[in-house]
Amino acid sequence: MSWNTTNRCNLRCAHCYLNAGERAPAELSFEEGCQLIDQLAAAGTRMLILTGGEPMMRRDIVGLATHASAGGLLVVLGTNGMLLSPDAVRELKTARVAGAGISLDSVQPEKHDRFRGVPGAWEGALRGIRTCVAQGLPVLLQMTVLPWNFDEITDVIEKIIGLYVEK
């Protein structure tokens, strides 16, 4: 199950199906989120992807991840990576988050930034990936493949493998 935990986002991706940006008025509270997680677990859900918008913009995301893990769910974070500081990654690991799915759409910073709508998004994604790798939190590469970046699939994969090798 993939749960868009928030509409808030620090990027402005033209392709965003949520039209993310600001907090949605109907965003679930922490208590409501825990109730949802309990209902998902009771219904037989085995894996929960906490995404958004940008889930790291929720102050309670670690608490939600902790609750889901404690309820027996495999928890993965779907993120743009920009807010994954060393402290945040440590907290996610303590919450037993199994991995972070981080988007990288090009090996060329200007292409990724243009697609994601914010200058510095590429560098932020790489910083987040490096932080996860350094702390042993597995990274799941996410790439939106379109005609303009189709020929970069192998290069993006090699870039990520290189980050693991340089560790």
C-alpha cells in the first residue's frame, strides 16, 4: 500500500499527480494516521510506502513509521531525498524503515532540476542518497522515464552503483 501522507512538497514537479505543494486541508492527524495504519495491517497489508508530496515534511513521519513497523508492516519511504539529513536517516533506521525510494531522473543536474521544478533538486537527491548509503539504509532508485531521459537509464543506474562503491 502506498499512502500519500501529505500534499506538502519542497519540489514543483510538473508531472505530479497530486499537484503537491501546500498542506491539504484534509491531511490526517498523527492519531488518524495510526488508525489508518492499524486498519491496513488488520486488512492484511504487508508493506507500507510512506510518500507524499514529500513525507519528510511531516514532523510526525518517524512516529508513523515506528507505529507501522511495530504493527508488523514493512515500511519504505518514498522521497525526493532532499531532507534526508544524517539525523533524519538515523531516526528512520531506528523506526525500522526498510529503505528509501529516492527519485533521480537524469545524470545531468540541469535536466533533473528542470523536471523537478527546483534548482538544486539533483544535488539534494544525491546528498540524500549518499547519506542513506553511508548509514546503511538501502536506497531504491526511482526514475520517471520519458523520451528526454530514456537514453540515460543505464547511466543513472551506474551513478547510483557508483555511490555505493565510493562508500
